[in-house]
Amino acid sequence: MSYPPNNNQGMQANYTGMQQGPGQGYVQSPNDIRAQNQGSYPSGMQGTGSYGPAVAGPQYCLPQVSAYAVSKKVVSMSGGDWKITDATGRIVFKVSGRVASVRDKRFLRDPSNKTVLRMQKKIVTMHDTWQIYSAADTLLATVKKSSLVQFKTAMDVFLGSSSSSKNADYVMQGDFLDRNLTIFQGAQQAALVTRQITFASVVVDKDNFGVTIFPGVDIALIFALIVIMDEVYVHHDSD
């Protein structure tokens, strides 16, 4: 299949102003980002309230751009080693610890620790394939590497119960290890992963990174995809 253009130049062009926010290591507010990037949102989603595919649920599809900080612990024996917060500092999601989880499974949970999505690796595959399930155990999406040999992050996402479609619903490209990644929905940007945090309520360290999600995109799905990329590219599928 054909992929969108390499994201690095596009990200720099679209987000030039984001590097000049107040405070070292921070960028401008979500409202500033939204104003600067009109036209970069998926078609028909410029703050009109029109939603894209609600994978985890319509409550996770927001009509405006949203910015988040992901804080990771290297090792956790508790129920969560990721904390995902919004610009107000409110916890939006947690991710179950790798030690506490069953092997080859991760869980995206809400602030009350209720499971939102389960991510599970398919054991016998050639393309590092993971599947995303609802809390009710419905298969929602399949995620797999675009090719066997890779030097950069490239993964395809197929919604529903089949991954045999020629065209992926989402494509992830960039360098996840460097926190420089774009998630595309078709030819349009759906989300960005960067080292920049878009608000000053988080203490930045090497295990924190920022995520910007465009209007209408299912935020729970995006974080499930980021967790899978962490498993594939950082932890090499549950060492």
C-alpha cells in the first residue's frame, strides 16, 4: 500500500510555532495549537463536532484538539506504570504495569482502574501483530508492522475483525524511540507523539512525552496504539 509522505517535514512545517511556548521544554496551549493548525485536522472535523470512527466509544471522540502528557515508570509492581494526564493535570487513563500484567497483554484503564481496552499480542505472526479488544472482549482493531525489516516506526491499523484489507485505517510513521511520530487517518494527521509537553503542569523527564490528538479521533484508540508501539519498539514484545 502507499503511505502518506514522511511525517518529519510536515510536522516541522505544521508545528513551527509550537516550539516557542512559555518555559523550557513546553509548547503553546491547546487553543493556540488549534488556531495555528486549522486545515491540518481530518476532513470535516475542524471543531464542528463531527466525529470519526468511535472505536472505544463516542465519549472518547472530542470535537476539539486535545493535548496530553504521558508519564512512564521504568518498572512498576502496581496496577499501572503509565499515567496519562490532560492539560488540567487530570488523569485520563492508566496503563497496567508490564510486571503486573499477564504476559503479552496490556490494559488501558480509566482513572477508577476500569478496563477500557485490552491489547494482546498474537503469538504466531511474522509482523509483530497485536489486537485491541473492548472491555466486553470484542475485537476492535488489529495492529501490525508494515514490513518485516524496519529502521523506523511503521505500523498499520485495521479496524474491525479483519486485517486482510489492502488499505489500513490508520498508519503510524516516524521514530517512536525518539518520540517523533505521526499517526495518520487516511492522508490526514490524526495524532502526534513528540518530546514536547504542551502545558507546564508536568515535570519533564526522559520518560515523559506529549501526545496531541486532533478532533474527532478516538483518544482511547490512540493511546492503545501508543502502548503497542512501546511494546514492539521499546520492549521488543515483552522481553
